[in-house]
Amino acid sequence: MMRMAGTVLLVEDELFVALDLQDTIENAGFSVDGPYISVASAMSALGSVLPDCAILDVRLADGEVYPVAEALAAAGIPFIFHSGHADASMLVERFPSAVVCGKPCSPAQLRDTLKRVTEGDWDMASAAVL
């Protein structure tokens, strides 16, 4: 499986949120793989190429994003949950190395978090709820 350097997997099913996130990710100097609007499409993408990091909405059209998060965790890929409806403490308990950014999350905060987790400061970001 190939690794795409400088790439963020974006999993978000709300169009305007996805466009805003894409702009934030690109302004932080990363390429965007996505946005993927479903668990199925995101899992398919992970089958061929691994990103450096991922931003995941929790609730998608075809269910919750947990299979994608589990695949990323198994591959050692850092990820950020970006959700307005999820239980942050449950997410951190289930995925201790994940960062949780509630919606809305400022673009500056999201850029800083992306850079931190992709530069190897994932441990510093572990179990962070922003």
C-alpha cells in the first residue's frame, strides 16, 4: 500500500463543511484526499493509498465513521475527529490517540492541530479534546 506524503484524508458528508475544511487543509500546506461522504467510500480509498493524517466527521450518510478510524489506528495514521454531535469523552476512550475538535473549530486551531500530529507530536496531541 502506498503512502501519500503531505496528504490529509477528509471524511465529511456536509458539502459546505467539507469545502471549508478543504480550504483550511490546503492553506496549511497539505493536499486533500476526498472529501469522502461515506464510510464505504473512505474505506475504499484507504485500500489503495494511506494519508499522513485524516479528519473524520463521526456521523456519515451510511453510519458512524468508526471502521475508518479503526483502520487508520491499525495503520498508525494519526486522525482528528471533527464533529458537532459526538461524545468527545467516548471518542477519546475508544480511540486514545485521537484528537477531538468540536464543530465549529477555528481554521487556525485546526491548522495547528494538523501540523502537530503530522510533525510527530502525535503523543503531545494524544487524547486532546479541542
